[in-house]
Amino acid sequence: MRIWFVWIVLMLSACTNPDQLTLIVQSQEDETVYNKVKHLKGGDTFTIKWIHSVEKTPWRETYQLTDEGELLLIETAFQSFGAGVPHQKGTMTVEDGEVVIRDINEQLSVFRWIHSQKVNFELEINDITVFDAEDLPHHERMKIFVEKR
């Protein structure tokens, strides 16, 4: 009987995906979790979009999840090119009125920001909107990170 129990546990363990990733949107201040997106895997992408506070133009950054659960910045796009804009990494092109930088390959373990509901901030994963500006508290320090399970 005990051998059967051990065999069943081993079979169930083999059927689960040990490399499953969960993207978490959380407050840096009190660690409230505002969103979890489960069943992700290395290679999945997410895009963060917002309106730049000074230039008042759209900006977006696309990240790819690594197998280890890191965030890899692979592309950024914006309409206004000025001070503070990255320009020394990747390949830069102009497409449909936007400056697009690809192949940046900058790795982060956590994406941090101070959230504003006034800049149309939103998150898309694999082209599906996960949340928009009003879903998070205004002027709160937030973070996005990935847990590997």
C-alpha cells in the first residue's frame, strides 16, 4: 500500500510544470497584491504603457520573461526623444512616428515605479490587458516581479 502511495505522489509531481511563472503586481509600501497572473513561462512577454509626464506622449516598454523568472527589457517605443531617453543600447529605428529601440536585453529582477492614475498606465501580457491606471492606488510605490514555482 505504501509503495502505491509513493508511486502516485511521484507521478503527480512529474505531471506538474516546475518552471511555471507567476507575475505579481504588488505595493512596495504594504505588500498588498493587486494582481497575479499565473501559468506564464519563459518567453512570454508583457508590455507596460503610459503617457510621459513631461512630454505628454505615449511610451511603452516590452519585457520578456526568462526561464529563471527575470524581466528582460527587449523593446521600448516613444514619440519624443529627449533628455533621459535611452540611446546607447540596442538597435534604434523610426517607425510610424515612433522611435523604437529593440535588442536592449537589459535584465531586471523587479520593475518599480510610483503609480499615477493620470498617465493611463496599463499592463498587457501576451497582448491581453491585465490592468489599467484606475486599478491601482494613486501615488503609491508599486512593483512587478515574477515568482517561479
